[in-house]
Amino acid sequence: MISRVTFLVLTLLCCSQRSRCQITSDHPNADPYKNFVGHWIGYNESVQKGAVVHTVLDLVVTEEKNGKSMRFEYTYGRKGEKDFEQITRYVELRPTDAVMILRWKGEEKMSYKTDGLERFAQDGFGRFTAEQQRFLNQQKVFDRGTFELQAKTFFYKWERSADGLHYAVTGVFSLARETNAVSTTN
């Protein structure tokens, strides 16, 4: 009788392990970037010298050819206006490591711990947060980004804290999808 019970328990464990493997491998090659790719229009509100500045924003997101990151091409304002600026940021998502890596063109990489990124990558839409502690002007600061992507909207905000408990919003990005893009860049 004991051997039948042992056999039953082992069988259940094996089936349970096989089911778990199937669940975790449902999205092994899921592309966390595909729903970001496209042309987005909207605005950025940021705090500059103590005042909130509202700037028109045009964002084109492409996936790099190697498939390991995205390129965010920001155009702030309109050509000929004083707030006009074009800048590039590279974004790498590592869902299984719960990490997001950001890099402005020509600058060092910055790594952020994430919460909810693995689920976000599996679903293709939703919300995740990214946090980082660093020193800025010899003071410890905490930066936190909250990102929400839906089929036609992309919203994110950045917050900063001196103690990791009380955060102030430093920038809000609210965008609507203009078009889906299919091309990739170098």
C-alpha cells in the first residue's frame, strides 16, 4: 500500500512540474517591445526651475535590429520654437531579471530594478514600475518611473525622492498612438 501511495505522490509531482514548465514557457520568445513600436504624439510636463512646463512631444519608437533594445526618438516642441529639441534614448527591458536599462545617446547606461515587468512582457500591455537609487550632487536620490502601455495610449511619469518614501513628480508623458511602425534601425 505504501508503494502505491508513493507512486501516486511522485506521479502528481511530475505532472505538477511539467505543468509549471509549460506555464512558464508559454511566452519564452515574447517580444516585450512590439507594442511600443510606432509613432506617438502627445505632451510632456516637466518641472523646470520650479515651474511646470508643458511641451508638445512627438515620439517614434523602433526596435533595434538585434532585438535587444528599443530606440526612442523624442522631438520636443516644434521646429523654430525655443523649446524645440531632438534627443535619442535607448531602452532595454530584461523581464526575467526584473531590470530596465536606459541610456541617452552618448551617455552611460542606467539600470533600474522593476516591479511587474515580467507580467507586462507576457501580456504585451499593462503597467510596471522601475526604481533606482543613486548619488546626485553628493546626495542620495531615489528615482521611480511608472509606465503604462495600452493599444492606443502610452503614459509614464518620473518621480524623485530624497528619502525613498516621499516622492515628487518630475515629469509626465502622455501619448496617443499615431501609427504602428514596422521598420527597425541599427
